[in-house]
Amino acid sequence: MTAVLAIGAAGPGVTLQDGGRHGYLRFGITAAGPMDPLMHATANRAAGNPLDATAIEISTGGITVGSEGGALGIALVAPGFRVALDGAALPGAVALTLEPGQSLAVRAGDAGSWGYLAVLGRLDVAPILGSTATHTRSALGGLDGRGLAAGDRLPVAEGRPGEDAPHSLAAPWLQRDGREIRVVLGPQDDYFAPDQIAAFLAGPWTVSPRGDRMACFLDGTPLTHAKGHDIVSDGVAMGAIQVPGNGLPIVLMADRQSTGGYPKIATVIGPDLGRLAQVRGGAEVRFRSVTVAEAVAARRAERAALGEPVAREPVVRTAFASDFLLGLNLVGGVIDGHA
């Protein structure tokens, strides 16, 4: 079946992302990839795709999509967002079939910063350096290296329909508390005295609204450096927490630079990257130090969870349009009250 996913509207920050462009940091090329790797993988798991397949990353700017050329199954994982199919509300995590002429709208809700839409099939976009991940600052990957926009049409290879009716998705591993983020101290925690390490872990830190895919900025009581705030620039990983001269930590995220010259007090462990990414500006977080062994165990538990099927249940319709009700015969008979 030949189908096209048509973009009716897309807010800022809506991009195509696969598992990331790996192996090129030494050339100054950022990995990009999803802000919430676990949620991205879950959407692909629910769609029957490889966990690192290309999917649409949806920001709080929202998106509206439709299908052209045939029915197309999708899996949407966007807890906390408002979702509607032709105006009828749906859960934030749902599998459904988009019929031609239907419109699926995803808008910011009461929680969450990122959601993911995967198709049953393959978004047929040419890879750049082995990846379709979009890095807008360098105009690499995705659709011409930019965010999605109204009027874009994404061809789907091997597209197929999904369920006859919408089904809610249940993935217990996505029930995460973003208020506590686990970190491994270092690699330059020796640039901070023990009392400053304790202050960093005690917090709390407020997530700044000026963050983006490159970094999460934290506001709070500034930290003091014991050995200066400059180091010889070295490579940085997603989740590295730099502390510049002003003492306010910066957590480097998916679109981070390849190297950095500020000391890194700690690094967010892989399984908690999505937890932090989902925290909206103005909310508070705290950090908890764990060992490398604990971080590895958490990663293994996450991978094991993704090996399980994503449970689904039919969506029970609770709201009905008046024209739908008027079209039904709701009267089973008439009783004469005077008889």
C-alpha cells in the first residue's frame, strides 16, 4: 500500500528523529535523536518497528496529521497531551488507523514536553550520514534539515492499517517521576568542594523555560568552583551537567555541541534523560547520586521492559456529538400515561 502522512499543522520544534546520528562526534557532528529515548522507543515498539526507527517528535507546539492514498496505522505516545481524532477526544497514548479524510490533532496538555508518533511501516526519508535524525542548527537530516511544517507530505513505505477502532496504549515503564533525576558524579566533580557537591544534590533546581533541544538550564543557588570554571575542552555526552562561570548548571541534551570547556559536575544516567526532558519550565527537580553499577542495572531494566508487548485496550467512547445521537432511534416504544 502506498500512503502519505500529510502534515496539516506543526508548531515549533516538531521534527523527525530516529535513534540518532552516532559515530561522528569526533568530526563535530551532533548525534541529535529523541529528547525522550524511552518514549520514542515505546512508540516504535507499539507500531511494530525497530526501536530506533524514524518517528515524529512532537513538541508542545503540537501537530495535526492526516493520511493520503490509503488507511495508515499509527502509534502515538504523548502522555499529558490533548489528542483528538476529528474532534473526538482520545487518550494521550493510543494506536489507531487514520482513514483518508480524517484529522488527528495533538496539542499541549497539562503535562509533558515531548510526544512521539510512529507509523505502521517506514517513514521513507533519505538518511544523512546513516541517520534521519533532524539537527536544525546544522540543517542535517529529517526533511531538508528543518522542522516539519504545514503542507509537508511524508511518504510511508510498507504502510498498513492498524486496529479497526482506537486502542489505548499502556506502558508501565513510562510512569516516571521527573522530580528526582539520577546522576553519576563526574567526570570533573573534583572541581567542586564537598559542600558544593552536597548543595548540587540537595537542590532544589528550577527548570528554566529558556531550555531547548540543546540544553536544559537550571536556576537556583549558584555553585562555587574550587579550581576555576574552565577546562581543556573535551567530548560531552547527552546528560552531561556543565557548570559555567555563573555557577548555574546546564544539562546538555540531544542537540548538544560535540565538546565543551566547562567542568562537568555529574552526568544524568540514560534511563533518566527522558524524565528530565519531559519536565516543563518552572518545575523543580533534584538530583540523586548513584553508582555506575546502579546506572547499568537501570539501563538493563529499561531494555528488558521494552522487550515486553505494549498492552492495549479498546477506547470506550464517552462523548457523543448531538448529530450522532439524533441519528439514532433511542425510543423503544411509547406508553400512554392515561391508559
